[in-house]
Amino acid sequence: LLAIDMIFARPSGMRSTTVREQEAAQYKDDISVFPLAFPLLSGPGALTTVLLSTAGTVGQPQLFLGLLGALAAVLVLTLASLFAAPALLRVLGETGSSVVDRLLGLVLAALATQFVVDGVRASFGRG
């Protein structure tokens, strides 16, 4: 659903806060209440990927340490990309940002579709 919202550039509840939260945010300077971006960074998909990846490292400490190193590298690259995002948005502009958003939505839709197809095949023993 998020991919469809990205492709068609429609705002949804998945990508923004409610109107009431936005109105309340205009009048309060309390930094303890803010919209979180964590569900997409460390949500169910990321947690499942980490759990499934570490399950294959039982009894292999070198493989586990390598996986931890890869996870640390991904975290550092994510942090660097989040810090670089404002500069990149200035370079891309509004139109470039919309194009990238729609292209990544298309990639996300293709991946989601493939995951569903793979899951259905595996459920019927053809995977």
C-alpha cells in the first residue's frame, strides 16, 4: 500500500501524521513529542530480516561477527544518508524529489509483489 501511495503521489496515513497532530504541533515546542520515522527503519521487515539472518549463524561465531559488521555498516550508511538528505533535496528540487519517490515506489511495489509470489509458491511446495 505504501508503494501505491508513492507511485500515485497520494498522501496517506502511513506516511504522515493526522491533521489533529499537525495542528497540535504548531502550538507546542515540546521536543519529546514528534512523528517517528523508526517504523520504516527498524520495523517488522528489518527485524525479521535480522532474525532470519542470525538464525543461520548458530555455532559459527565468525559468520555472526561478519553479519554484525554488515549490520553496523548499513547503520552507518543509513545515518550518513539521513544527514545528507537536506543537501540532496536542495540539489534535486521538488520535481526531482517526486521522480525519485515514484521510481522507488515502483521498485518497492515490484519487491512486494515478488515476496507475495514467493510466499505463495513456498506454501504450495513449489519454492
